[in-house]
Amino acid sequence: MATWMIVLFVSMSGSLSLSEREPEYFSPRSCKELMLRYKTNEDGLYYLTTASGVVYQTYCDMTTAGGGWTLVASVHENNMYGKCTTGDRWSSQQGNSPNVPEGDGSWSNTVTFGTAEAATSDDFKNPGYYDITAKDVAVWHVPNNEQVNRWKLTSFLRYHTDTQFLNSYKGNLYNLFKQFPVKYNIGSCPDNHGPSIPVVYDVGDATSNHNLFGPNPRARSKPGFITFRPINTERAAMAICLGVKPTDCDTEHSCIGGGGYFPEGSPRQCGDFPAFDWNGYGTNTGWSASKQVTEAAVLIFYR
Amino acid sequence: MATWMIVLFVSMSGSLSLSEREPEYFSPRSCKELMLRYKTNEDGLYYLTTASGVVYQTYCDMTTAGGGWTLVASVHENNMYGKCTTGDRWSSQQGNSPNVPEGDGSWSNTVTFGTAEAATSDDFKNPGYYDITAKDVAVWHVPNNEQVNRWKLTSFLRYHTDTQFLNSYKGNLYNLFKQFPVKYNIGSCPDNHGPSIPVVYDVGDATSNHNLFGPNPRARSKPGFITFRPINTERAAMAICLGVKPTDCDTEHSCIGGGGYFPEGSPRQCGDFPAFDWNGYGTNTGWSASKQVTEAAVLIFYR
Amino acid sequence: MATWMIVLFVSMSGSLSLSEREPEYFSPRSCKELMLRYKTNEDGLYYLTTASGVVYQTYCDMTTAGGGWTLVASVHENNMYGKCTTGDRWSSQQGNSPNVPEGDGSWSNTVTFGTAEAATSDDFKNPGYYDITAKDVAVWHVPNNEQVNRWKLTSFLRYHTDTQFLNSYKGNLYNLFKQFPVKYNIGSCPDNHGPSIPVVYDVGDATSNHNLFGPNPRARSKPGFITFRPINTERAAMAICLGVKPTDCDTEHSCIGGGGYFPEGSPRQCGDFPAFDWNGYGTNTGWSASKQVTEAAVLIFYR
């Protein structure tokens, strides 16, 4: 006995003739499209389809600030003590090395990994990351290993842009990071930081955001922004500063992701959450981040 | 009669008669449901669907002891010489370290990996592991790299519980291991072992089971049980003892999976098959397991 | 109005009109079948279905030399400086070691990884690799990180066999490599090389092919062939020589993939592109390959 899997796009009026209908009609490409076309207004897991026909499941936030937010990625620090080792997919799994200046390259390639349901237990990147044309970005901080139906409840910080800044960067982070490569030695600080965009808080506020990081990075950044492709003193590149705009060059204590090489204290800064443990794990003293933010996944949405 | 799987995107208000039915009717959540509702009675690969809508393919054993067994996981030792390195997804891929006491955490998170068809060539964990509510567990030992249609023929040991013990642990191993974390230093031996459940043999017997392990572990365990979350002398935690109940604290020679730290002889005991090679690879002398069990994947089923 | 994804199991004798059709109609098993049955003649991404019901998306070349070519694998060197480390799925991710003579074993097992859309950014192996029964093989060299719709344009070397040689090896590389294991110490050079098959060039020619490799490997090989399972002086096994037939035993400079142990200069030769950097990265001098071939993914097709 054979079992077959058949994927059909079926017209609403019941004809099973594939060829007579536009497949796009039945295959929402983003949560926003799903919301607008189908009047879907419940948060939860849905299937989306890319322009090239890839079908994937992800989480839609259909209620925050008008809804229509698509989860496209999560950055999960699986081991703060692992320095660019297995699981550091948003920086490098190749060790800290100038020979691999872009590390795994995940910020600007089409490699995907993980699942929506495990997005707080492992790194997640779905095809929406490069397929969706969006205007704004939202970020959620959700404690590790939380179940999907508790994400919204347990998130302790959530913010989003509302400036439609992605219009200037070809519609998504994949393209933004083509323009601003997350690559060691691509530029210097402060001249070559990427854009800082103001954010609106949905959970938490600028102060609670700022307090997630130690007193030193707090004194060297302003909350209320999301910053892309910061560069530190030693010319290491990171991807995203978490609700802050750096005002100096020690960006490795509040920004995540990265290329494959962080010269300072090698290899101690290399990883998805680079130097969050510089003065001890979760101490929230000196340069170290709080335990709360260290043990939470960073969920990235588009709209 | 062949079974077809069809994935449809159907409007709730559409005229397709299909859409008028309960979606659950069309999406078996376990092999047991598939058997009971559809009278499916052939072993093989089928598609199942989780409560959250994830569709996955896995193997159903529809004949053993009444059938209805769903393959939810396999533990495959890809490199007995790798000590918590890449591929040790049921212990740790982060090296042997007290800093990562739960290792990869696969026993109690929703991360999935592998495929049914490669379950004897690589680690496998599907969403059924956390999605299915079950009563009993079965274990098969199948030589590495066997094709699906030869698993039943080539398995040299198979056993299952029939006490419905999972009723006491929220219906699956995901929840059982939430209650009994596979984590270094969570408790001590022998006081904090998890449950030992008697098993019925489907292939092999208590003696052939026992003889898969060296004379030393044999003298320190009783066959005819499956034991969860044993702890060894040095407070390392493992996940499952293979058909045995330990009577002392050297559990690392017949139990599999683990947290991320095994203190004794560091890093020699860390891995999916922890110290099966303590007195040489596959020697079946002293503390070492046989080559047969060392080179076989452990397939885990629910019913 | 909500959109639901519904999974149906439909009996062949059920009342749905769908079930009255031949299942093959809905599930092409290869691009060749898709072309012949559906008259599909455009290059691009399509869904295929294996005998066991696995559905996967891959790229079909429907135009070269009659069309009908299915992409089944890509070999991507993610880090030329990583010597059998994470990402070396076509050789070994376990370090250079005689204890793991077959490395990850990907050439002759059913493990799959990657996606079609990321085939030039990461290793890719789909179920077609072992499921399709084919006659010939094609190879494309495409620069890393190229988008699918630019592969054909940017490929700088493409060739295919037309001898139907796979008829002699059970129809695919999975079976060929069962017969010729990619395993350290399985044989010696030159007696135990696997088959060399002549190729026809679709892009480039024998001279441009040869010039991708340094002067030393060029002097020790003949272009115009694809060679399987070469063995080097030190008894390391590789999988595929890229458009060449070795005439001596230094095969590690123009052949890719491998078992888990390369004795010479350990660990410097171990990796998906073994010793392409022996005299420097991309120098194209001495034993080293050109930068062009070093930074291009090798796409493998069946027909």
C-alpha cells in the first residue's frame, strides 16, 4: 500500500481544476495578506507560501498595533559559553576566525532552519525572511522554551517600528543586510553603523528596555531605537541592537548576531549574543546583560 | 485500497463538502487514531498532523501487540568517539561541560530533527514526541542504515510497556522529562532515578537483552524494564535505560541520552550512547556494550 | 472567513472524484517524468514525490540537452579553513579521524538536508538522490549565494554524461556509492578508483574545466570525464572528480566529498573540497584550485 501526499490549491467554489485559478489567491504570502484578504484576526500558527512555492508554517500576530505581523526569524542563544560553536547560526558555527569574516552568513542568504513551534528553543529562520516585502519590523523578547500559546503572555519586552523604513531597503532584512553586510572589517565605528530606527513599545518601555543591559552599555546607548549592522571598536560587525542606538563603539553588549570574527578577548565575544556575559553570566553588572534578556529568544516579525 | 493524503486550503464558507466536516476527522494525530478510524492495518510510512497543524511523515507499526504504534524518535550514535560533539542531539553538541547541564535539551523541548526514512542513519524527533497523548512506549533496536521496509526484519530486540504508565506522566515523554529533567546535578543516585516500568518482549527476551551489555553493567541491572532518567554516581543524568533497571549507580553503560555533563573521565562518557565504549568499542567485555547494540539505532514509539 | 489547512486521507474507492485518478498523475517522481507527462518545459522549482510519499521541492532543468534533469544534491564548501567541521556534510563534521572512516556517510545513506532555494549557500541533498532511478548525471558549477533564477546564467561550467552509465549501478549515486564506499582505507590507488565516465560540455569546455585546477593536478588528470570514488596515495577516499579523470594518486586537489580521514598533512585535507587550498586559498598555483571553483557550489542532477 502506498501513501501519497498531494498538495492542491482548490478554488473556493469547489472546482478541483488546478489550472483554472490563480494559485496566488489561495496562498497568502504573509500574515498581513492573510489578515487583509481572509479577515483572519486570531494570533496563532498559519501556513504561508513564497513566490517560489515553498509552503511553511509560522506565527502570525494579528492583533498588535493593527495586526498582520509575520514571524520570520528567532535568535536563540543555546549556549552562552559556546563561542561561535554549534547552534550559533546567526553568527558563526566555525569558531572565532578572521578567515570566516561573514560567519554562517545567515542574515543575507536564503538558508532556513528551525520551526515556528520551537522558535524559543532553537534558532528559526523561515523563507518569509527573504520572500516577504515588508515595511516595518517588530521584536519580541520571549523566555526560552515557552510554548507558542504563551509567547504573548510571557514576553517581557515588545516593540515595533512604524516609519516604513524597509521601503528604503528593498522591503526586508535580507536585502538590508546585503547592503550592510554583517561581516568583520567591513567598516569602522562609528562611521559605518547601519540605520537606527525609532520604535514604539507594545510591552515594556524605554526604561525597562534599557535596564536589560548592564550599566556600562546603558551609559553608551539610547533606548527607543532598533539599530542595524553596528560595528564595534575592533571592527566586528553585529546585526541588530535590541531596542537601543549605540552612542559609542562597545556594541557587543546589547546587539546580537554577527560575522565570524570578534577580535577583542578572542574568542570570548563571538556568538549569537556576543559579549552579553563579559562580566559574568546574567549578572547585569558592568558590561553584562541581565539574566532575563540572556535567557530569552529574540523573535523578529515583518509587516 | 490505497490511502491518499491531500493538503487543501479550503475556505470555511466554501462550498466544498470537505470543508463542512470536522478537520480532525481528516487529520489523524497518531498511528493509533489512523488504525482505529481508518482501519489501516499495514506497517509503513504515513502522514500525521499535530494539534497545531504541523504535518509530518512517520512510521506506524500497525501489527505488534494490537498495532497503533507511532514512531516519535530515534537515538542514533553517529560517532562513538565523538564526546558530545556534532550529531549528539540527544545529549549535547556543546562538549562535556557543567555550564550546559541540560545539553541540547531535546528530551523536554519542541525542537525536531531528522526524517522517518533516515531514522536509522541519523537522530530523529518528530512533533508527535510532544503532541501525542499516549499510554505506553515501545523500543526497537535496529541496525544502523537499515531501510524502512527492513526494520522489522532486522530488529534484534523489541519490547513495549503495557501498564499505561504514561497516564501518570501527562501522556508522553516530553512531559515525563519535564517532571524528571535530564540535567546534570538534578539529583543523586539511587534516590532520584525516575520510574522503571516492566516491559513485554516482542523480539528477543530478557536474557538476550541483558547480554547486549558488558558483564559489569549486567551484574548491576535487571532486564525486563525500561527506566527513565537514571542518575549516575557523579550526578550525570541520562534519559532511558535500554530494557533494564539499574541496581546501582553505573548507569552510563546501558542507558542512553543525557544532559551536557558527565564528570567521570571527562569527556569520555558524554554522548548519545554515553560510556558504551568504556572498555573498548563494541568489545562486550568489562563495562563495554556489544557491537550489535552500539551500531543500532534506538527507535521509540508511543501508543 | 478563515483559511484552514486540512489534511485528508482519502480512500481510492472513496467518492471524491480525485481518488479516481491515477496517483502518479499528481505526483511526478522526477523532473523527467514531469516533463514527459505534463509537457512541462520551463526551468524552475517544482514539487516531486518519492515512492514512499515524501514530497519535496527541487529545481528542474527542462531545457539542457533535451531537459528532464532533476537537481538531487549540492556540495557547498562553507569554510575552506574548516577541516571536517560543522557544514562538511559531504565528508565529515567529526574532525579528521580514522575512527570515522566513512565520515558523515551522506553519499550512501538516506539522510537529507538543505533546500533547493539555498542550494548554492549550503549543502543540499533531497530524497531524489536515493529515490530516483536515473541513467545519467549532470554537474553545474554555480557561484555561491546565487539566486535560483540566476544559476543558469552564472554557471561557468556545466557538463553531463550521456552513456546511461547509471544503468550499471542500480540507477543512482546512492547505489553506486554502496558499491564503491566513500571510506578511508577501502582500497588503494590506482587500482581501486571507481568508474570514470566521459562527459559532454554544456557550458565551458575541457580546457576551461582543466584550468580551474592548479598546474600540478592539471598535469595529473585528463579533463572530459566525471570520476567516482577516487582514492589517493594515503588511501583516503573521495566521491567525485570534477570533470576530470585522475592519472595519478593526488586526487584531493580536484575531487570533492570524502570519508572522514585524510592522512596527509592531517587535518589539512579533510573537508567537502578536500585540499583545494594546499598551496593557498584560491591561488590556482601549485596544487591549489582557482578561486572561481573554490567559491562555487557543485550542483548534481539526475536524468
